[in-house]
Amino acid sequence: MAMTQRPVRDPVTAQRAQGSFGDSFRSALGPLLFMGPAGFLVVAFFFIPVVIIIAFSLTDMSSSTGFQNWAWVQLENYRKILVHPSSGPILWNTIKYVVLTLSLFNVGMGLVIALLSTHVPRRTGFLFRALWLLPRLTPSVVYVMVWKYIAADAPYGILNQHLLGPLGVKATNWLPAQPWAFVIASNGFIGASFGMIIFTSAIESIPRDYMIAALVDGCSLWQRIRYVILPMIRWPLLFVTTYQTLSLFTSFEQILLLTDGQFGTEVWSLWAYHRALNNYWGNFQWGFGSALAAVLVVIGILMAIVYMRYFRFNELVQEPRIEAL
Amino acid sequence: MKLKLENLTKRWGAVYGARDVNIEVKDGEFVALLGPSGCGKTTTLLMVAGIYKPTAGVIRFGERVMNRVPPKNRNVGMVFQSYALYPHMTVFENLVFPMKLKRVPAKERRERAQQVAEMMGIGHLMDRKPGQLSGGQQQRVALGRALTKQPELLLFDEPLSNLDARLRLSMRAEIKRLQVNLGITSIYVTHDQVEAMTMADRIAVMRDGLLEAYCPPDELYDRPATLFVAGFVGNPPMNFLDVEVTQANGELRARCLGLDVAVPAERGARAAGKPKVTLGIRPEDLSIVLGEPGGEADTVVAGEVYVVEPLGRDDLIDVQIGQSHVNVLVNPGLGLRLGDPVRLKFNMEKAQFFDPETEQSLLWR
Amino acid sequence: MDDRMGVGSRWRAVLPLLVMAVLTVPILMGYVWIIISTFSQRTYGLVPVDSAGRVGGLTLENWAFLWEDPNIWKVTLNSFTLAVGLTIGVVLVSALAGYALSRISFPGRKAFLGTTLILHAFPSVTLLISIYFVLRWITRVPILGRGIPVIGGFGYDTVGGVILVMLALQLPLGVWLMKGFFDNISWDMERAALIDGCTRLRVWWQIIMPQIKPGIAALAIFSFISGWNEFLIPYTYITDQEKSTIAAYLRSLMSDTAPVNYSQIAAVGLFQLIPVMIFFIFTQEYLLSIFAGGSKGGT
Ligand SMILES: Nc1ncnc2c1ncn2[C@@H]1O[C@H](COP(=O)(O)OP(=O)(O)OP(=O)(O)O)[C@@H](O)[C@H]1O
Ligand SMILES: [Mg+2]
């Protein structure tokens, strides 16, 4: 029993148990070592450029003013965006493009391929996934060229020559006829592979026991997907949805190569690119383009925050179980 | 090496992992940390190892305050329930890894690893990866890895709970033997009281982060300081009955419905006069009285057999007395069956009394 | 998976195959076309034709760049340097940060993790102008700016600079992927290593990194592909023809004043695809284990 009574607290040792400056310095050093390189890159290539972009967006800088003769114009560029006749339609285009591509392909098709290819023999599954990865591996110039040849007018186009021709549909160049179908499909066939890979590995790493338990309980395939697989891949779903939404918002390379924004397919990021870096008039409106980009940044940040709330990001981050450094 | 924990506390927000824990471990002593799941055993151990930082309190190795010393400078060895071997290294590499980090010369490393491996009976497994070993072999490697660095303090976190019963028995003896031979101060976390009782010099019982008792095993068993300790230590567990202890013409009696037994004065003194106390009595301190009733001592009580559980060597019998139930260990030869009337003799020399409010013993505190 | 035999179960086995086959038709069609066209003068749909439109006209002419244009090997090497440098950089930086974010408690941890994901919302290409200024500043740093062998340095008009920019753009993916893998590593193993005498840095390198090889491989593949195929960033920040990449070479075929030879572009594209395809086939096991990383998780 001797030990159970509590000794009086010794002020010296109690104080020593508290932190000192040296300790807090040492405990900051560890994370700094690990986070340093990433932190530097984030600051140098995201934060500073965004600050510069915002600064530019408050100027009338363009290739005609150069980097010398520009002037501050406050929010003039943003006002221009608001009243610009193209703003509305382009914003609508962007939403249409992101929502349709994301739901049909990047998440939807990705999930479908992942589910199907994990329910067939391994080698077959691998073959299909390899095929679906091809668009991502192919240089975009060539990849888009293929889509152009699929859509092209007779006698070059694959659609006209081998599918619609035999069905008696009148040949035409389908790209101007159905620009959105091609924009969405060409982006989607690349986008789907990202989700496909992540979902496949997530499904494969679901413990066998769960799957067997579901089989024993007599679940149909659909029930197994609904009640076992989907709940268990919540985290990858959050990640793919968020990441791909943001990717789609800011990407435009395929559209640039496919239609260059013609046939009513200009989206916001392409608009910014056209205005700031590449247009027919040769007048690069850096200020106005920067304002367009800044708008995109704001929309993207808002979307990311909404997603993180919705998927309860905080609960998905565990606390470390080691406190020593 | 001596170890001393003073008011050691760990808190995460509102959750207490450990609370004002005071333990002193003598040089070469083997101390068991015993308690139910979630009581803070691992938390305490990890603070000693330096993995968790104490919220308050002091850890001393010898006289030195260790609170801010990083784990690598504490020279402790630790064995985990999950073994925690490095799966990409062979057994040999696992064994020499801690020595490499201590910059032990290569030749000595090899010798020590070989020596420990022989001692642990894993010498023939040196070139295998942990994934190719059985659980028992992995645990031996883990133990070996903790030993090769020649630590001043050994920490065990439920090292045997993943092993089967037979293996557990033999490993238990082996660890104890090793510890005695090497004389390394050790703390051994377990929720298995038999393990604690058989291996430890002293046992610290924890509950909800608090230290309930800290004393040698026999004292823990014979003189439990709290109701919790009394109920937790011992298998089958102690019987508890709510009784009233009355005093009439110099004689103490414990009473409740269907029960009225005499209490030795030195046992019941502090319980006397209380309308409600908890009487604790171990199953082995109850015995069946054979023969016809009448003319016996006033520590015999009548009851009825309620449940019979054959345990092999003994039968465990649940006897109903009034509204209460007690467990008794009896000889299977008696052939008792459900509903049989029996008479129980209470060995009141071994009875314990507790205050049901404070849960403290009315005998030892 | 189902033991009950009969029409129902046979259908259940064939149906996924059938659905997948139908969904994959456009891809198959496209790549069959690429292959055919690289060996043809022209194509009508998937049919090779000669200049007069008759079936036939097979040729090796489109592949002649391999033996006629020495530049192709130079740009291939440049692309390779870029891709390898990027891969090493992304893996190291992401693994360092992912480890800290998953396993070390420090103020601002959650905030940084959230920020990393949001960073992806920053339109890389519209940041082109402003990143140009940052690279210009880096150029002025002595030695680091432009005095390093092989990659040149980290400033403007160096391979290192391009790597740095692309590395930053890959960070959101890399950090999150790595963090997911680190989350699955057993805490006890790491604790054991610390008690055995490791520092956190050594634990990371000697104990944890070997456990997440699948994750490293997966990230390496993603990075290699983007480094190998990237056009815009090297094109924008490298002016020196000597450092041009294969993607830029491909694009130059289109902007030449001569009429564009699509079959040759397809051939160069196919050539550019081959190393990636080989890389992929050898590492696909890893690619699929993005979420299966590490040993048992938890405690
Ligand atoms: N890192 C942590 N963060 C928050 N709470 C914790 C943490 N670690 C432990 N706890 C809490 O502290 C209490 C004590 O946990 P501890 O792991 O020490 O129990 P234990 O006695 O080792 O139990 P077991 O026998 O199950 O291993 C528990 O309530 C637990 O939930
Ligand atoms: Mg524990």
C-alpha cells in the first residue's frame, strides 16, 4: 500500500514538465524538415502567382501596354466581366461541360469500369483497364486527332464510314453538328481512367471477409455494390469527385485542340487563355485574362470547400498516435 | 534502473488516458499494469517510452527527469501485442537494427544477435522475413529485438494476447525467467490477471485512467483496497452480497434476506452499525456442508442450486440465497443438480467488507 | 463467384464482359485507326487507301523520321530527363509532406491538407504568366538559378525550372495519394522504430517508405506520364531548341508551313506512347494498389 498515497507536487519538476523555448523550437524543426519542400513549392508556384494574378487583374496590362506603360484600373476588369455579353453563355457552357463530363465519365464511367473489371477474370479486367488508360497515355495532339477522324465527313470519318453510313444516315462532319458530344466524350475518355484506377484499387482492397459475408447473406450484385462497396469507398469517391471537378474547371487542352472554342464550346478557362495568351487579334489582355482566371480560382476554392463539408473532410483525417519527434 | 512516475497524467481534450498515476519501480523489479480494456495501460506505457508526451506529471529514470527526452535516448526496449516487426527486414536484420542505431560495432552486433537468437530459440530462422513466421516465432523475434540493445528498462504491451493458450503459458514462464536472469527493470501490461499474478513482483491495477492499487500479488488478492480490485482479481471472481452488519451483545452479524452469519470482530469492526455494506467472499472460501442440518456453527447458510458449470477439476455452482446468488467451487463427485437444497459454510475469516458508496475497503483503508 | 449453375449465372458472368466491350468500342476504334494510318498513305475510315482513293497504299514512309531525323532522339532524351527528374521530385516531396500530414501532429496540419486539395483549383495554365516572373526571380539565385549540370538549374529556360513548376502542379495528387498510404501503416511499427533509436526522418526513410512501395510506384507512373507528355509548360518556359521535348517536336509537325501530314503525326504519337506503355505493363500491379497500401492499419 505504501505507494498509493500521492506525493505532494514538486514545483521544480512540475515546471520542468512544461515546454521551454528550446523545446518548441526543436518540435517545430521536425515538421519543417518534412513540409519544407512542399511548402516552398506551394508558396512559389501557387501563392505568389495567385497574388500576381490578382494584382494583374487590377490593371489594364496587355501586350499593347507592355510591362511598362500599364495603369491601375481597380475593379474595371471585373466590371467588364459582369457586363460582358459572353460571360453568361460561357459560364453556362462551363457548368454544362463540368457537370456532364464529371457525372457521365470521370466518376460515373470510372466507377462502372472499376466495378465491371473487378467482377470478371483478373486478366480480362486488366486488359480492359489498360485499354481505358490509353487515352491518358497518348499525347493529346494525337488523341484529339483521333476524335477528329472519328467525327470527320465522308470518306475519312470512322463514324460515317463504318457505323452511320451502313445505317443510311446522311454523312456529315459530326464535330460541328454535335460539338458538345465530342467535347464531353474526348475529355471523358481521358478522365474516366483516373477514377477507374483509384476505384479499382479501393474495391480490391476491401477486405475479402466483407464480400464473403455479403455473399453468404444472399446479396445480389446490385445490393453488394449499394451496401458494401459504395460505403467502403467513400474516401476515394470524395477524392475523385473533388479532384476531377477542379481538374475539369481549369483544363481546356482537349477543347483547345478539338474545337478551339468554336461551335459554342468556349469554356471559362479557355476564354482566359484566349484573352491572355492566344487570340486572333494578337492583343494579349493580361489584365482582363488575369481577372477571368481569378474568378475561376474563387469558384474552385468555393467548390472544394463545399465538397469537403459535404464529405466531412474533418472526420476523414485522423489524429497522429505518436507525439514524439 | 529505478523508475518513478509522479502524478502522471495524459489528457486528450476531455478524455483522460491516465490520471495522476503514481508508481515507483525498483531496480530489477517486474511490475504488471493490470486493468480492463481502455483503462489507460498502453497510454501509461507509451508515456514511459516517450511516444506520448505527458499532459502533467513527471517521469524519472533513476533521478533524471525524462519528460522531454526523445524515445531514442531513453534506452528502453518494448514488445508490442502486434509484434511490430519490420516486414521488409529479415529476422537477423530486425535483431541488429536497434544496435546499428546505437552504433554497436558490426562484429559485436552479430555476436549479440546470435546470442539472443539462441536464447530465444530462433537461431534457425535468421534469414526469414517476419511474414514467414508463426505468431509465436514472431513474438520471440520481437522480444529478441527488444533485448539485443541491452535496454535498462523493458516494456511489454500485452505481448502474449495474440498467442494460443498453450504457447501463452510457456512464453509466460520464459519471459519471467529471462527477466529474472537479466535483471532488467520491466513493466508488463496485461488485462489477464493470471499473467499478472504469476509473473509480477508488484501489480498496479488501473481503472478509467486511475491507479486503483499498487502492491504485491498476494496482498492484492488477500487485501483488496477497493471493490473494483476485489472483483477484478481472482477467477472465478469474488462474490458480493449487500448486507447489514449489526452489533448485539458484543457479537457482529452480517444479515440480509436468507442470510445471517457471525463476523469475526477484527474483520467487521468498521462495518458495524452501517445499514448497508458490501460483503465480499471468494468462491473458495465457501464450502458445501454435508449431512443433516442442525447444531452447526452460525456461519452456515441454506440455499438452492441455481446453475451448475462443470470446469473439469471443479464444478462451479451458483447458489441462490434469498434474493442473492453466490458462486461456489465444489467437488464434481458431489453430483449436485439444479434445484438441490444445499448448505454453505462461509469462511468469515476471509470475508471482505466495502462501503458501497465510496467502493473503498472497510478493512484495509 | 456464384456456385449455382444455370442460365442465370452464366449470364451474370458474361454480362459484365459484354457491357465493358460495348463501352470500350470507341477506344478500340480509335487506336486501330492510329495503327492503320501510320502505315498508310491515307485512310477512309479504318480502310487504308492510296492517293487515288483505292484500297491499299500501305507504306513505311510515316515512320521515316526514326532514321531520317536525328532530332527525334535528342528530344526523346530530353523528355526522358524531364520525366525522370519530375518523377523523383514528385515522389520525394510528396512522400515527405504526406508523411508529416499523416503522422506528425503540428499546428496547421489539417489546414495544409485542405489547402493542398484546393490548390488544384488554381488554374495552372492561367498562372503561366505569373509563374514566369517567379522563374525569372529564381534565375537570379546564384548556382541554383542556372548552374547545375544535366537539368541546368531551377530558373527560367532550364529543365530544372520546368520540373519545379510541374512538380508543384502534381503536388495535390502526390500529397493526397501518399497520405492515404501512410495512414494505413501500423502505428506500433513506427513506435517500435522510434524506441529502437530512429529519428522521425530515419523512420520515414528506412521503415515506412519500404512499406508503401506500391504507392510510390503508382505515383511514379502518374508523374512519369505527365512529365513525358506535357507540352505547354516546357514549351512556355524553355526557349532553347536544344532542350525541346518530344511533345513540342510533335506540335512542331503541325505548325510547319508545309501541309500537315496526319499519318506522320500519328506515327510520332505512337512512338511517344511506346515507352509509357512498356512502363505501364511492368508496373500495373502497383498501379492498382493505390488504396491497398501498407500493412494492417489502426492502432
Ligand atoms: N491517441 C489518442 N487520442 C485520444 N484518446 C486516446 C488516444 N489513445 C488512447 N485514448 C483513450 O485513452 C483511454 C485509454 O486507452 P489505452 O489505449 O491506454 O487503453 P488500454 O488500457 O491499453 O486498453 P486495451 O487493453 O484495450 O489495450 C481510452 O479511453 C482511449 O480511448
Ligand atoms: Mg492497450
